Amino acid sequence: MLRREPPRGLFKRGYGTVRRIEQLYYRCDECHIGGSFFYAHSNDRRVGIQHKNAHGGGELVRRRGGHKVHYIENRTGGDMIKKPLQFIKRVNGFTLIELMVSMAIGLVILSAIAGTFTVQTRQNSAEEQLGQMQQNVRGALDLMIREIQMAKYDPEATAFPTGTYGVTYSASQLQIRSDIDGNGTLDSASSGSVENIIYVYDSANLRITRQLGTGGTAQILADNVTAFTFNYYDANGSAVTSSASSGNIRKVTLSITAKTARPDPSYPSNGGYRTYQISADVTPPNMAL
């Protein structure tokens, strides 16, 4: 409902004359403009305000003739609109049930995506650990094979007197000797000497160590090793089981078993730890001489 307030005078000069323009002050009680105040200006004193409902909207018109009001101002005189006042249409929103159903569907989709991502991440992690474990063991075995093949290397034929062997029997360590620099003598005691190499399995820490020279410091060659065995055989394939028979050693058999650094939750055996075993038979060519 629009209520008219007392008119206030407003004069406007045009074409050399002064014309009085009636300024009407109205209040809208039913419009969707929050009960705002506005002015309707017209050159006709008989201006009127009428609420017209057309297609859910409304506009301000003259009472006579049905012509639209020139413009509408706010209370401070600022121009509010320069077209007929349109009422805000109601927009229907979602119901609570529709929102709950949408949220449930979204949660199902997110759960499926999260599950797929988790499975893929675990699989990639397991494959990465398998690769690291195999590379670790193969690298250690390859180094041992090359150094065992050099056992009893003696180009001057003077480095190995009686009782000195390229591979000496031992159940606790694998010792390899060779005259790498070819000077006719073995440098067994110096730290860092590659003419006396000792491999030992540290079962407490699950690792294989490599020591250069009797005065050297043992360095880690491979870790996460659950087993490391080495056996000695003579030319007939019979096992050598004592140090007194070290001169008969012609072949060394190596076997390494390793496990992954971390357990795999999808692997049910061995506490989730995957294992890898590799072995090799090495026949040093110089020990047959």
C-alpha cells in the first residue's frame, strides 16, 4: 500500500517561465523494497500512485491515463530507478530432503575416489620397495662375484706362499685375497687394502658388511638381509668343511635373502614383509692353478 504524505513545493525554470512541479512523498507498505520511502515526480498535479500487478511484478503509473511516472527518487533526492519499479520475484530453493540426498550421493562418490587413490598409492609403494630390495641385493651379489673371481690373482707367482689361499674356509666370514697391484706380495693388514677383503653377515642388524684389510673398518654393503650363506666346494663338487682343506676350494656358492624395508598391508604372509632370494655359484679361475 502506498501512502501519500503532504506535498512539498519544487520549482523548475524552463523556457523563461517558472513552473511549479508538485513533489509527492509516498511510503510503500506492501512493496518488496523493505518499506522504503520514495518520491514520484510529475508535471501533472493530479498524479497518483497505483499498485499494478502484472506477471508477478508491479509498476508506478499515473492514476489518469495510465502513463508511467517520470522517475523515482530516494529520500535524499538520489535517483533510484529510471524505469518502472519491478518487484522481486520469489525463487524456490531446495528442500531439506533434496539437500540430504545430494550430500549422500556426493559422499558416496568421494568415498569411491578416496578408496581408489588409497589402493593405487599402496600398490605404488609396494612396487617401489620391491625394486629397492632387489637392486640392493643384486648390487651386493654382483660385487662379491667380481671380487671372488679375482681370488688368488698372482701375476708374479710369489704372493701366495704355502698355507696362503685365495679363499680361506670360514663359517663366519668370507675372506678373499689377491695381489691386485701385482707387486708380488699381499697387503693384508693395511686399512683400505683391496688385496684382503672380508665379508661378514651381521644377523643382529640384518646386514652384510665389507671390510678392506684387517685394519680397516667394516662398511655396510646391504641392509634388510634376513640370511646370507656361503659354502665351499672342491673340484669334485664335495663340500669343504674345514680350514685345513682351504687349498682344495674351487667353487664358492653364495645365497642372499632380503626383505622389504616396510611391511605391505595387502601381503598376508611374513608379517607383510615381501622377501627376495638370489644365489650364485662362483668358480675363481686362478684357484685351479
